[in-house]
Amino acid sequence: MLQVVFRRDSRNRLSSVFASGHVEISATSSDEYSLVCAAVSAILQSARLGLEAHVKVPLDATQRSGDLNLRWPHSSREDQRVQAIVDTARLGIMQIGSQYPQHIGVTEEFEP
């Protein structure tokens, strides 16, 4: 199962996203589920590119097979461009998660 967590800071601003896992695909299933995993990955990669290339946000990012963690600094969280990019990614992934809840878990939480 693919888990995606969007975190908010104490001021209710999106502050980070963590994605881990893969969509488990049985040998008898269709390619539909591999496309689900690819769609989530594409959305998160696009958000990362938008933040880094267009808004020039210095992300704290780690990425390896099955894991992507993005965190942006406090100073950029009020930027409407940052909010638009990250919230659009959140909405897209939540929509996919609602269509495939057996394969994608999407949660929102506050920073510890």
C-alpha cells in the first residue's frame, strides 16, 4: 500500500509531505494499479519541480525507491505560489486516494 501524509504546522499551513510504499499489484491484476502509483508519483514529482524550479524554495528533500519526503521552510509557507502548488498536489492525491482506497492511504496531520 502507498501511504501519503501531508503535514501542517501550528498555523495550519502545509509544511511537508511524506510518501512511502508501493501499490501492491498481483500477477492477475491489470496495469490500472501501476498507473495509480505512477500518477501519485508524477503529482509529487511535479510539485517538487514547481517548488524548486519556479518558486526557488530550498526544500529539505529525500528520495529513494518507494520513498519521497519533502519539507519546505517556514519562510516560504505564506507564499501563495507555494500554497497553490502543494495544495493542488494534495487535492489530486486525495482524489486518487478516494478512488483507490484499498491501494492508497492519504492522511493529514499536524507536526509533532
